[in-house]
Amino acid sequence: MSAPLDAYWMPFTANRQFKQAPRLVARADGMHFWTPEGRQILDGVAGLWCVNAGHARPRIVQAIQQQAAELDFAPPFNMGHPKAFELAERLVELTPPGLDKVFYTNSGSESVETALKMALAYHRVRGDGARTRLIGRERGYHGVNFGGISVGGMVGNRKMFGHLLAGVDHLRHTHDPVRNAFSIGQPAHGAELADDLERMVALHDASTIAAVIVEPVAGSTGVLIPPKGYLQRLRQICDRHDILLIFDEVITGFGRIGTPFAAQRFGVVPDLMTVAKGLTNGCVPMGAVFATRAVHDTFMNGPEHLIEFFHGYTYSGHPLACAAALGTLDTYAEEGLLTRAAELEGFFGEALRSLRDLPHVIDIRHIGLVGGIELAPIEGQPTQRAFKVFLDCWERGVLVRTTGDTVALSPPLIIDKQHIEQIIEVLAGAIRRAA
Ligand code: PXG
Ligand code: PLP
């Protein structure tokens, strides 16, 4: 090991355990990482659900290099630079109709905070300022900032941090293995869970509710796919009561489930949509919030010389991030990557389902190029069986991700069938050994 490991306090990591047996990567290209010792690792999770076009793509590398030399920084408040505007125009060509406005952030977490603040401010500027309540969902992940953990539904991310935002409530999650285990694509049962929102309206009154935020497909909490009709129903209830619907597409955005955004796959258009990760192929930190023209225009009614939305980041629309995003969009377009997951979905799903009869496999879920294999926990040691599988796969040259006792796969969208077979073979061995 070259540098000591002491000073770096690592995020979302068992620091002491990691430092006893560190797992480092030093280089990446295409579908692979390499360790400092030169061992090749097949990337089964697109880094952390973000490297959708694969690693070290030439157009993106070149765009970042050129941009760093040409314009390293431009102040984003009351100033601009051409690529920020160009990128916004390019992005709204990809979004569902109506989502025509882009606000830049630097991460998924910041996108979520931005969207929640937009929702509150939107109601306020239209004279409906009593709408302050935000509704999330159990088992939701919306990043790690205070708004996101308040509307989020992962107890580990919430319990250490006091009271969080006031006036938040949660829909029930949609995970129902009793009725839906081993569904192909969207599960059949559970659309009625969207009616939880009607119960919240009955409890709190619609006049107090600003917005509902959900992941169209929940990623971090175990790949939970929306039951058929669920998102449509949520949209209808929001419309009925003037509640804004926010889709958190930080994972589902940019081709993960076979359409540019999940909104298109499910045919449901939200009022606000958060993205990050695949926006720059993970190469430079960047996030964004898409807003409908209607939401945006509501802000544009006051005096023209005044700031309409008191929000923004030093690095909003950073030139390096914009350049990376433009290179990323070019790569996606040239290689048809934003719809490639739809072409591979059948093969990928079948490969995943071949694991069905292995020991302790209690559910397999998949859509597009995202999959979850849920394992029965080792008694008294939740998460340990999946973590054993993760370590075993790493030793055998495949990177997977675990959440609870679910093993998650979300490979780069450039993956080919042989890579899928390799991942499944290594995973099958690891699951057998973790029995
Ligand atoms: N929303 C969603 C739906 C996400 O998946 C965020 C917001 C936050 O994004 P940032 O860029 O602030 O991390 C995410 C991020 C995992 C894992 O292992 C998933 C995420 C982040 C870290 C780990 O599942 N998703
Ligand atoms: N803290 C201080 C003292 C600052 O001056 C700023 C920005 O100017 C911030 C936090 C916020 O930083 P950022 O805009 O990078 O989110």
C-alpha cells in the first residue's frame, strides 16, 4: 500500500473493517476497473449506479481536458457561460414533454433539496403558502441532506440526526414479497398503496400538502419496482389535490430502465424530476432538477429586477461538469445507450432468474438493466449474507453492490451478453458459498 489509510474518514463504510482489508481501484476502462496490483474487476454496478456509458469514454475525457484549459470556472450567479445554456437545451430534448426547465446542482442530494425547496416556494408564490407538508415513502432514498433524509425512509440514515424537517409524512413502501416474489418486470399487486396519499389528504387536508417525492424504481433500498398502475394512481391523486409530484430519478435517469427517464417508461410525467449520476457518466459531480414550464413560470411573476428563487450553489453549472455532461450526451446518442437497456432487458432478466433455485434466494426483481437478488438473512446477522456475496464476487473479479440482504446489479449500459453471463456465473458461485 502506498499511502497510509488513517486520515480519510470514509463515507457509508465500515471504516475499521475496510482499513484492515482495503479494496482499492486505481484505473478503469470500458466495463472494467483494475486494482493497484493490476487485477481486473468487471463493473456490475456502473461504479455506484452512475457510469452508464462505461469508464474512460474518449469524448467525455477529451471534453473535460479541453474545458479545464479553456474556462476552469465561471460564477453562476448573475453570470453564465455558453455550455451551461447549451447543455440545458440538449437535456430538455430528452425529457418528457413539459419538463422544459433545468436547474443545476452538484449531486443527487442537492437535487433533492433543491426540488423540495422549489415545491415549497412554488406554492408560496402562487399564494398557497400553507402548503408546507412534504410526503415521502418508506424505504425511499433521497440522499443524505436534511430534507432528503426527512422525506427518505431508511431508518439507518435518519435515526442519528434528531428531529429532521417538521411536517413530513410517509406513504407505505410497495415491497410485497408475499404477493409479488419473482415478478418479471413490474409486479401485479400493490397499485392501491398509492391510496395512502388520499388517507394523508384526509388526515392533514390537501391545503397543507406541498409535494410527494418518490423514486419511480427505488434503487438503494433493494431495487423495488413500482406495481402496475401505482405511479399512474399517484399522479391522479396529486392532480386531484394540486400536490406536486416529484420523481427522484437519480438512479433511473439516463437510460437505466430502457428509456431516457423512468417517467417515459411508465408514462407518468412528474412536476419536478431530480437527476445526477448518469448526467455526467459519474465523471464530474453534477445534478439537476427538471421543472415543468408551468412550475417555472409561476416564479416569473414578480418584478423583473428581483431574484425569483433564492437558491443556488457556487458550483451550479460548473464548466467542467457541463463539458462532461455534453460529452456524455454525445456518447449516449452515438451509441444508442439511452434505450439499450430495453434491448437487453429480456436476456438480463432471464440470466438473473437462473439464480432462482440457489440456496436462500427469496426474490429476484429486475427492470431494464437493474436487478436485485434478495437473500434470506443469516439468523441474527442481517446484511451479512449479502456482504459475504459481495466480498466473494470481488475476490473473483466482479463488482456488485449490496443493500440489506439484497445484491444489486446496475451495470454500465454498454454491457454485452458475455459480461452478463460472467457476472451471473460468479454471483451464482458466491451465493452457493454464502449458504
Ligand atoms: N436520490 C436517489 C434516488 C439516489 O439513488 C441520491 C438521491 C443522492 O445522490 P448523491 O449524488 O448525493 O449520492 C441517490 C444516490 C447505493 C447508493 O449503494 C445509492 C446512492 C448513493 C450512494 C449509495 O445504493 N444513490
Ligand atoms: N459556507 C460558506 C461560509 C460559504 O461562503 C458558502 C458559499 O459561498 C457555502 C457554505 C456554500 O457552498 P456551496 O455554494 O459550494 O454549496
